[in-house]
Amino acid sequence: MIGVPTQGGLGLAHARGSGEPLTVEVVESVDALQALQSDYDRLSRATRNTLPFALHEWHMAWCRRFLARGALIETQPMIHAARNSEGRCVAIVPLILTRRAVGPVHVSTLDLIGADPALTEIRTSLIEPSYETLAVHAIRRKIAAGRTIDWLNSGVVSDAQAGALSASGRTQFQQPLLDYVLDLPGSWEAFRANLKRNIRESIRHCYNSLKRDGLHCELRVAQEPRAVKDALDRFFILHAMRADLPDAVVHRNHFSNSGSRLFLHDVCARLAARDVVRVFQLVVHGDIVAMRIGFQIGDSLYLYYSGYDPSWSKYSVMTTTVVETVKYAIAQHLNTVNLSPSKDISKTRWGPREICLQQAVQVSSSPRSRLAYAGFERVKGRAPPPWISRLLRLKPRGWD
């Protein structure tokens, strides 16, 4: 476990930084997390963050909705904030401590905020580039001096963080997360000219098929808090319709339970108050037939989940929604559109850059910790072997 390390353990005793000393505070309550908002905002600007999942509002909403306290599982914030000698916050590593009753033993783990069923798509820390190595070492020492931990999941890390983690102990690099980003030129015409012929033909078909049937489409963008709230109610319906389509590419309904719906309402209300949310709605013949949620941060637009009415599928309304959304981003003089992680044709057809995001985890050298980690990794993707289930009595966490 991660405690005061010994020979053959995680090796955290060797994680020594150099240069300016950093002090690390650990925030262990939601109220104390609220007080870090100005530090989050400054670091988000300093790191040029464009991900909604690293924002203070996302972490507040997540903790308000998903922290658990029960007989089998208990979670609490352990946000690590590192400050330099001037008192300026130079790193925020948003960790959650999870304690599980696993059979006859207890397992304690640290994960970045967002270990949820696909709601937080990219989990990462906010660290000023010039402080990455120092912050990793300082925070690892803070963790090593505290309670014992079976494993620590650092989420997505930069090259500098990865190097510091490798030097600090038993670091495993997981399957990279592939993200897809469109670089935007100054006009739609220039963007369209760089597309492959088949997608250009597909776009032409979308608009011509509507025109032949005497129909016209328009894009409405909800961004005021009240408009966003109303739009989300329609979004949940269209998202479920897409998920329920038979004989089509499988799309899970990520908002089938009340906990996930309440979370999205909460986080969008917080972000809409700061003019970050954009709910793109394609309207045809007076009906909202397709939607895509977006988050506009800095010079980038992050595209989140979508949904559409299958009765309009012959017009390829989801493709049209993406086209209109890209046109919107170009008109707003944004530099990029993030199509979100995971590789599929609905993203690669637009010719995006593929970004390989490293993911790191440190597992204790304890055989019990390694066994527990292997069991939980199996549970994430598929049912574990019966012998692991019997030995560990693994129970998935509920999110309602």
C-alpha cells in the first residue's frame, strides 16, 4: 500500500524534486473545495485548459451528486493543492479517496474526480507547465506521509508528469485515451475544401434531401441558464431515442438513471452561469430533431453527448447538426473543435487530429493490492472470473 514506502514498494521515497519548495494542502470537504474556485480559475487560464472536466464547476457538481457513504463503499474529496513560496496555487490534483469493503478486507484507492459511468470523459489535473515535476514529487510525498493506499489513478498526464511519475515508483501506463480535434480555418468554405470527397457528398445530400421535401433547417443555440435547462429535458428524450435504435451502431443511454440526469442539470446550470454551455439544436419544420451539447472554453469548443429523433434519420440530421455546429465555431473565431475521445467513423470522417493521451496508475507492491486492482480492472470492462468474484465479493457501485 502507499504509505511510508519500503524496498520493493511504490518507491515514493525516491520522488525528490529540485528547486523551489512547494507546500501541499489537502481539501477533504465539499465546502473547502468551494473555496478553491479562484485557484481553479487562475490555473485554468495558466494551463490554457479547454476541457470542461477540469473546471471547478464540474468538480463541485460531481462531488455534490456522486460522493457515496455506505456500508460497502465510502468516498470523500482529497483535493491536493500545491502552492509555491509566494502562496500562489501552481497545481490542483483533484483526487477522491474511495474506501471499499471487499470481502473480509478493506481497499483504499485514490482516483481523479470523474470515476463515473462515462460522464467525465477525460480526467486530468491542472498543473502549471513549469511546475509539473515539482508538483508531482511534492504531492506524492504528501500522499506517502498519510494513510495507506492500494493504488492511485492519476488519469491523463503530460509527458513531464509521466516522467516524474516513472521516477517516483511503481507506475503503470494504461491504454492511451485517443482524442479527436478539428483545427478550424477562417471560413467554412476553407474547412469544407479540406474534407474528403465522400463527406462532402454526404453534406450535400443532407441539405438537398430536406430541400427536395420542401423543408428548411436552422440551428438554435441555447446558452442562457433557463434556455439550457429547458433544452436538456428535450436532450434526454432524443439521447434515449438514439440509444433505443434497433439494428444500428450501439450507443448507450448515458442518462438512463436519475443521478446522471440530475448531475448534467447541475453542472450545466453552473457552467451556463459562466457562459460556457452551448446546446446545439437542429430545428426542422418547427421540431427539434437533433441535439449536441457543447462547452465553449477559451478558443475551443468541446462536443459532448448527442441525440436525435430516428423518424428524421433519412435526412442524416446528426451530420447536419455537426456541420452547423462547426459553422458556428468558425463564426465565433474559435481555433478548435474537440470531437471527444474514442475512435469511430462519426469522428474520423471529419479528418481530425488524433491526440494520444497517456494515462497512469500506481499500484502497491502488496499481493493483496495487486489482486484487488486486477479484479476491479476486470469489473470495469466485463464480468470478472468467478473465482475473483467469490474471493473479493466485488460489487459494482450504483450511481443513482
